Amino acid sequence: MELNDKEYIQRLEDRIYCLESIIQNVSEGVFFTDHECKISVFNPAKEKMEQINAEEVLGRMSWEPYSHSNIEVSEHKRVFDTHIPIINAYRPHAYVDDIPVYIYYSTRPVIKDGRVLGVYTVSRNETILRELLYDTIEHKRQLRPDRYLETDEPPLAKGTSFSFANMVGDSPAMKGLIKDAQTIAHIDTSILITGETGTGKEVLAQSIHNFGRENKKFVAINCAAIPESLVESILFGSVKGAYTGAADIIGLFQEAGDGTLFLDEINSMSITMQAKLLRALQENCVRPVGSLQEYPIKCRLISASNEEPDVLIREKRLRPDLFYRISGFCLQIPPLRERKEDIVELAWMFIYRYNQEFHKNIVKMSDDLVCRLRSCPWDGNTRELQHIIQNMLLRVPELSTELDSAYYPQYALSASKPPAQSKDGGEFREYLNTGDINTTVKQLQKDIITHRLIKNKWNISKTAKDLGVYRQNLLTRMNRLSIDKPGSRE
């Protein structure tokens, strides 16, 4: 079908309008100079990237807006004259207040019938790349729980199971945490992750590692699980004969290579070992136990603590100088009780996971269960929630499609039930009005110890520490007061 001149011109105008609209809205910076090397396109992304208004540069020669450039060094002029493109370059393409703005870019000539009609540059800086990557991952996280059934996950480092796409939570606190973690993930600085037990510190550490380092090693160790006498040799290595039973082993710092070493519960490390770790980090090298040879540290260190650093430092359980070394950047994971909007989504993640594992068919949670989940204090955080959902899915009949409070573990019902108190302190008044002080004191002790044991999930050592008594002393009192963990005598 042949077009008349008017129709042909209209089509050209429409096409030009569409192309200009595309150029104005793409996230990459677009910079075009015509056959005279004058700037005729400088899109909004380029304005943002270089902090220059298009009005200040349009119609000027390509090198004129830049104080660091002239006709002799102008890349657009060189590409125009030589017809040779510049592909995937990385250098400061502009300066903002004398600060270089590094840009990834390619500059190509537009050639027709042997003539150069102009030269264009398409560029991106790290900020735009990070934002695009964050938006992509955030969109994936926003998908419904079906994403946990996907089999086309990107490759993960050996020994890891999580990436940012797997992290669940739409609360502002969680979104901010993920964005901060992604921002720092590509920078070779030490990272300290803090958060209560069960908040997912290793999940975050793995996600940071897999954000561009999935081809590198991820080595993790829980410092609390290593006997004090072996910490140094496990971290730094040892040579045969260094001590009784010593063998030639490679320490974790060497094993991690140029990947990531994750030290979980670093707050459990003794002050003596902290001093040795500090020296290794200061010197940026490790010396195996019994050896005179030193090896450079190449890995990025991520540490985690389930206690606040300021408390540890104040109680002299963490050296301040070590804290400064391991916390080039700090990330704090808020407890689940402070982001209740994430509870239901996390519950669905575990439901989908255990639906597959236990061959169940849950597609709905009752309103009563949702209310109970949201009102629970979750002292054990995400790990406790996972445990509850796992127990419920094990108990629910195979053909059931709804999960409700009837399947809630009995022990959790009593543990999560807050102590009843009247507004006027009636429960305490009952103790004040007693006529038998010995029996009342005994009951009061029993109530305090039982309450603390429930809060600590019946962890004897932690409860003894909280109450300021020795572990054996607590066990003796529990025996005398007939305090037993529910189900322990069944």
C-alpha cells in the first residue's frame, strides 16, 4: 500500500515522537551529538546522572559543558572522525563539585551510506544499576508465596540456600534493611549483623554474599559451638606438632579465599581470642598455630551478634577496638514483634514449604489463627514461628485445606499466654494479704522461675543467668519446688 506525501510525513512524525518519548523515559542516560558535534539530545536520566540541566547543554559543542574536556580529548569528536566506537568503558564522564562521577558507557557513531550523521552515548552509573537491581528483586519478593515453589532460582554459592529474593517482609523496617544490605554488598568492607536469636542473621549474610559473589566461597562457623581451645586453630589453621594431636589444617580465613567468612555469635568469643582476631585483622594476615609463615586475608568478613554491641562493650565482653574492625557497616535485624505486618507473610512461606514437604494442602488460615499469630510476642522470632507452623502442619489432616488454632501446639498456648493482672495489681495484693509467709514465698519463687523458664523456652543456663544464680543452684530450686517442663514426665 503506497502512502501519499501527507501520510508519509505523518508516519515519520509519529515515529520520531515515539522515539523521543522512549529516549526521555529510559533509565539509561542518552547523549547525542549531530554532524557538527553539537549536543541535540540530553535526556532526564543523563541530567540526573551528571546533575546538569539539558537547557544548559543543548546546542553546545560536546566538550563545552565539561571543564575537563576540549576538542582535542573529546571522545564524541574522536568517534565522529574515526568511526570507531568506544564499547563498555568505565571512567568519570563528569565532575560534580570536583567529585568524579564514574559511569559505564558506550559511545557509537550513527553511519548511513558511509556518512556519520552523529554520535551517541548510552550510559549508566552505579546508583542507577543498584536501583534497577533492587527494584527487580523487590518485585520478585512482592510476588505471592508461590515463589517458594520456583525451581529456576539463580545460582547460589555452594553451602548457601538464600538470596535477597527469598527474604520475606513488606514492613518498612525490612525493606530498609534489604536496601541497606544490597548497597553495601559490593563493597569490600567488614559487616556486623546484630539481632535477637532467630531473626535470620545467617539468611541475611548468605543473601549479601550471593548478591554478586555467588561464584565465591561462603564459609560459616558458629563461634559458640567451637571449644575455646580450638578456636584459634580452626580460624587460622595449624601445623603438625604445634600441640598434642595437632595436624596440618587450613584455617577458615584461608579456606574462604576471596569469598566470605561468616562468624556467627562472635559475642561468645573470649577476650583472649578477640585480641588474636584483632591482630590478624589489623595485619590483614593470619599465622597458623605453630607456624612461622603468614598468609594474607583475602576474604570479606561478616560477623553476627545476638546481643547489642554497646551492652557487650559496656560489660567488657567485646573489645571496642575489635568492634570497630568488624563493623565497617552495621545492619540490625529488628525482632519479629516490632514488625508484626511481616508475621502472616512469613507464616505463609512456611506453610508453602511444609505443604510440599509433608504432602499437605493448606490454602487458607482461619481468622482466629491469624489473630493469634499477630498477638504472639514471638520471643524466638522467625525461628519460633517456623517451629509453630511446622508442628501445626504435622498435625493437620492431609485433606484439610484450612489451618486454624485447633492445631496450635499446646505448649505454645501456655507459653504465649500473658500472666493475668488486674488494673489495681490484684494478683500481687494476694501475696501481700497472705497469712502463711513461708508457703507464699515458696509459691512466689515458683512463679518467678516458671515464668522465666517459659520465656527462655526452658533453657536452664540462660534462665540461671537471667536470675543471677548458678545453673546447679537453679536445678536444685526447681527440684525442691517441683518445677517440671511440660511433658517431661509423660
